[in-house]
Amino acid sequence: MAVDLHTHSRYSDGSDTPTEIVTGAKSIGLSAIALTDHDLLDGIDEAARAAGTDIEFVPGTELSVQWEDKAMHLLAYWVGHDSPLAGRLDGIRQGRMARNHEMVEALVGLGVDISMEELEDEAGVGVIGRPHFAAILVRKKAADTIGDAFDKYLATGRPAYRARSRIEATEAIGLAQESGAVSVVAHPHTLADGADEFSHLLPRFAELGVVGIECHYVEYPQYLRENMAAAAEDLGLVATGGSDYHGTYKLGIALGSGKGDLRVPDSCLERLAERRPPT
């Protein structure tokens, strides 16, 4: 059986509702699905209701944290609404909102007609993220595609990109542990110069206290997934994975299967569950 432990709904920067994600997971035969919206838990209850007893549901979130001089993304699984980590999310979202205002100002300065009101309409019930910026840029013909919008304006180092305040990785991992949750380094290639150049970082991740590393990721070829999984296991870490599904905000990435060849074994979820700390 396969699982998908990295998905985003319309509550953050995906296009689907939590119900649609869970229903889609059921329809393709996944044994479990995690919802990992950025910096919030707003879609968790809806997804849990949609899951019922038909599919295992894992409540989670994806955090952008500071690790040395880099922005690291951490996935936290089994986060409850009343947990210490949940209590920290409001402050994290405020930092994201301040960044969004700065990016609007940068785009206007570059001659792009865009406003916070448009972004709020695009995001709907969710928090505003860069894919919402990208969708507006495409509609206004400032970019050809979502990817082009990132390449021209929104990716790290591009003219409209602005960093945001982040909590330290060690604090986030500690909060996850206090909350009875487990933390996993998401798409670790983003912390290095390329997908084949970050193996030396794996032991350092282990030292941080994370439980797992996202080895079965949509952007990695099969050989890299297998090599990373073996290296993670050697370090006592769980090799996890997911599609990073965003619906129409990331075209060509399907729930559960990524670009067609992704398969995340359900054994990784079992091993994550075994590592959950007591609360």
C-alpha cells in the first residue's frame, strides 16, 4: 500500500478543499493521507471528517524555519489544535503576512499592478502564499505560467522575493516534540546547490533531532530516492515522502503519484508513528 504525506489544500496554497484531497486519496487507493498546509491547521477537522474510517488521516503542517543561514521546511505530523506548536502558529503567520506586504510593494515598484485585496480574493479562506501571487501574475500576463512567475519575480533571489521572519529549527523541533508530534525535513535538496549535492547534510539533520527526511519526493529520480532512503536508515531516520500536491497551483503533480512514478510505502508511516513522543 502507498501513502501521501505531503499535500496542501486551499487553506494554504493549494487549489483543492481538504475534502477533495481526502476523497481523491481514497479514489486512488492510498492507505493514508496527510494534510500539511503551511503554518496552520485550519483544514484538519474537515479532512478528518472526510476520512472517517475509510482511510487513515494524519493531521500535519509545514513550517518554514531558520537553520543556520538557510530556510528549512519542516513537516510536523500529528499536531493537535491545543498543542504548544499550534499555539506558535499565529506568530508565524504574522511574519508571512508582513512578507506578503513587502512583496506587493516590490512588484508595484517593478511596474506590476497587484494589490493585497486581489491576493486575499485569490487565497480565499487560506493564508496568502507565493502561488497566489503567481496566479495573479499569469492572469495579468506579467508571466506566462506559474513557473515563469517564480522564475521572473518570486523565487529566492528574484526581484520581488522577500524573506520572512522564521523561528529557529531547534525551537520548531522542540515544540513538535512537546506537542506529541514528529518532525521531518521536507525536500532537503532546497538546502543545497542541487539534488545530488546534499548527502553531506543528512548527518547534520539527524543531529538536529528530526525523526525523518523526505526521501521519496516528487522531484527526485528513483535512484536518488533509493539512495537517500538507505542513507537515512543508516542514520536511524525514517525515510518519508509525499507528492507536495497543490492542485492547479503545481501543474503536472498528481496526488499520490507525483509526476507518475512516485510511490511512498505505508511502512514509513508506521515507523513515524512508532517515534511519536509521549505528551
